[in-house]
Amino acid sequence: MSVSSISVALFKKMVINGAINLKNNHKEIDELNVFPVPDGDTGTNMSMTVMSGVRELNNCESSSIIEVAKVLSRGALMGARGNSGVILSQFFRGLYVGLKDIQHNYLDLDDFMACLESGCQIAYKAVMEPVEGTILTVVREAAENTKLVYKKFKTIDELLNYYIIEAKKSLNNTPNLLPVLKEAGVVDSGGAGFCKIIEGMIMALNDEMLEVHDDEAEKKQSAAASANADIKFGYCTEFIIELNKPAEFEEKTLKSALSILGDSLVVVRDEDIVKVHVHTNTPGRALEIAQKHGEFVTLKIENMRLQHSNLQTGANGEPVKKEEPKKHFALISVCFGDGIVQTFKDLGVDYVIEGGQTMNPSTEAFVEAIKAVNAENIIIIPNNSNVIMAAKQAASMCSDCNVEVIKAKTIAQGYASLMYFDVEGDMESNLEAMSEAIAACKSGEITYSIRDTEIGGVKITANDYMGIANGEIIVSTKERSDALKSLLEGCINDDSQVVTFFYGNDVSKEEADALEELALSINPDVDVEIIEGKQDIYSYIIAVE
């Protein structure tokens, strides 16, 4: 199929198909994460980022391609999760920036090339210290190499086919730019996820529209993450249609179209009758899609936000909670594990976003938290290096309060920083004291490997227990007790004063009781604190101060 220009409708199809292709292959991308730990989530983060943009895209009825690109950019920005997700959201923002000055309502060859260049430029600007051998390199080299020859192409599909070839060349070269990738025998996961999006776009140009694959694990994860959140899709929409042409009807076509509009989708067919249930913000759009296939037999739409609001109002219909004046200081932290969450709350954290290792929170989750704490000064404690960019992005979007993000990359560092927070102090002194505590803290984790690899000279076998010190794997053994002893010997020295253990759900009380003796065998002068963290995946999280 030859495409010389991209209309608003085709632009939407391309983005949606790219998002679905990534979503359907996100587990493959997750497995490319360098560290062989079971919380690898680059594919999941990127998929949730672009799908957030797609949902907004589907809710946009504008016929302006600039407005549609703006809505996509905003949706991806708010849904951005993890470092690769934030960079991807900035790529989409770059597409919008590249369109701002066009005078027509379509994209020609020059426009599309300009968008790819702008996407690269904006993505790079979002990163303080760009690292080559990542998604940034793939986006840049694909754009630069395509720009050199794009004038010889007559159609956009020719250009995009060349672009994906260059993107994959760049992706395959990432191990030569980042030694850690080469050592682990993988390519960059963020770059691989980006290629999946472009592949899906090319499929759309060839009129090959994809269907979203069901993912029960992701459904459970999303449900857990949103259990205490605001209702995201406000209208419970249920209807039954009688098919006009039962022989020609394809259930997957209807499911694919409706799946982008919201969640909780169920489509059941019985001969010439189809029953549909979906939660969406645009019930009219869902009905419009369904009506193409037949006539409505029954129809029900309920406003779940209104029902939820009614539950939170008094007998006179007035809100129960009155607006409170802003407090001087508040802390927001990202944690996982019931025991760890409670410990952070006990130490003064006002709002905990549950997640981090197993589910990186979105920019929107941070924005909501910032609004909820209602404070003049707010410090965000990310506790994960892959969360910092989204937190900073949210901080930059909130202008009515002073928000700072400290560089706590682990639970241990975040825990240490809380010991030096002064609620009566000013922002500058708190940031200085908490940052010093982070720098002085040694953090350790014990978890298990999901594949064979070698990192930093440490040979790792699947199901080994790994000791991770300050982000680097230093030991891998069959026995967890051996890994723990080696890790502690690498973290505790003569200057160490306090050792704090958060033990996980897979650790018995008997094992936990032996932790103090083990730490004291290395340095008899340390104080030992043992906390039931109740976290999954990580048997032990350790702070040495």
C-alpha cells in the first residue's frame, strides 16, 4: 500500500496499532532487562505509557491533526512510567512540537520526517545525562540516517520502512555501546520496545490492524494498582445488539475497537446476539462503534463517578470533607510491601504510592499525590532509580507548591533519608541533610535470578540467589544464606553503625531471628533493627549506615 499523506484518521490508526503491537509483545521486552531479576518491567512501562496516550486519542473528536497530536502527547505524558516510558512520552511530545507550524490538516513526507526529528530532539532534552546504547540512541540514529536519504522516497510507507531498518540496526548495535548489555547478551529493552511501536505503525499503513491480546496478570496488576485510586473510566456501559450480518461479523474486530476506549471489557456472542460490557469515558463512542454491526436490543449506561461521589457526601448532599489550609511540609514516597509501607508512614510519610520495584507509578499518580497532600513544600522520595524521571516530570507540572525530588534509588536509601527529615525545617536544609544520609547509606538486596547471564564478572544461573549492593550484583549462589552472608560482608565494615533488615514474605520467622547474630558476627558494635517488610520478590532489603 502506497501512502503519500497521513490524514487524522490514519494518524490515529498508526498510533493505536503501534501501541497494540507493543502491548502484545511487552513481556518479550520485559525479558530484555539487563538485571535478571523478576521485576523487569520496561515493556510494561512503555506499553502503559503509550496506551494512556491512546485512550486520550480515542476520546478526542477533533478533526485537527495538531490537536490530536497534542492530546496524544498529553495522555502519554500523564501516563508515563519508568525512565523508558518518560522518554517515550517525550518522543510523542516531539511529534506534536514538529506539527505546530504546519498549515494543512495532514502529514506529507516532509512533515513526517520533521516529526521524527523533533521526537528525537525533545526526547534527548528530557534526559539530564543522555546515555548512548539506549532508546535515545535508537531514536536518534534512525532519524539521522533516514534524514540523509528521505528525499529519494515518494511515499511515507517507503520512508517508514527505511526508518525501521535503521532503528533495528541501531538496536542491534546497542551492546557495543553499553558493555553491560553485551555482557548480559541482550539489546536495549527501551529501544526494542520503540521498534515494536514503529512496526505496528507500518502494519497500519498496510491496513493490517491488530487486536489486543488478553493479559490476566496485567489485569490483576492494574486492578491492584488502582484499587484505592479515583475512578479512571466513569461510565459502566452495557448493551446487547442483534447483528445485521452474523456471517460477516468478527468478534475480535469489535473487541479490538472497544478495548482502546476503557477497561473491564467483556464481549460475548450467541449466534446473532452480542452482549457487551465496558467501562469507558466515552459511552457514545462505544455505542457508535457497536451500531455499525447491528441494532440495540437493550442498553444501560451508569455514571460510576456520580455513584462514588454520592457515597462520600453527607445526608444534606454536601461533601463530608472540607478544604483544609495547606500545611508547611509533606512527604510522598514510593514503596512496596505492607510492612515497608507502614514503616515509611510511621516515619512521617504523608502519602505512599504503592509500587516501585514491581509497578513503576505514572506521572499522573505523582501529580495526584502532590494535590492530595495539600502542602506548601513537598519532598518526593522515589526509592527506585526508574521512578525518578516520572517524579521530576510531575514536580515540574505543579506550580502552586514547592516540590523537590531526592535521589533515593532504593528503599534502604529512602529509609535512611527519613531519619534526617525535619518537619519544622526549610526545604534547603532538609534536602541537604537527606541527601547526605542517602550518600552515606549502603543498600543491599537479596533476590533470585530468572535467567542465566553474566554481569560485572559475576556468573549467574537461573534460580540462583543474587546479592545486590548499591545497584551492582556482587554475588550469585544456590543458597540464599550464602548470598546473604557475602552481601553483608561486602556492606558492613568497621565504620558501620546501624544495620536495618526488611525481610520479605518468603523468609521464615526463624531465618529473621538469626539476622542479628549474622550482622554482629561481622561487626559486633553495630545496632541491628529487623522489620517485617512483607515484600515480594526481594527476600531481604538492607540498609547499612
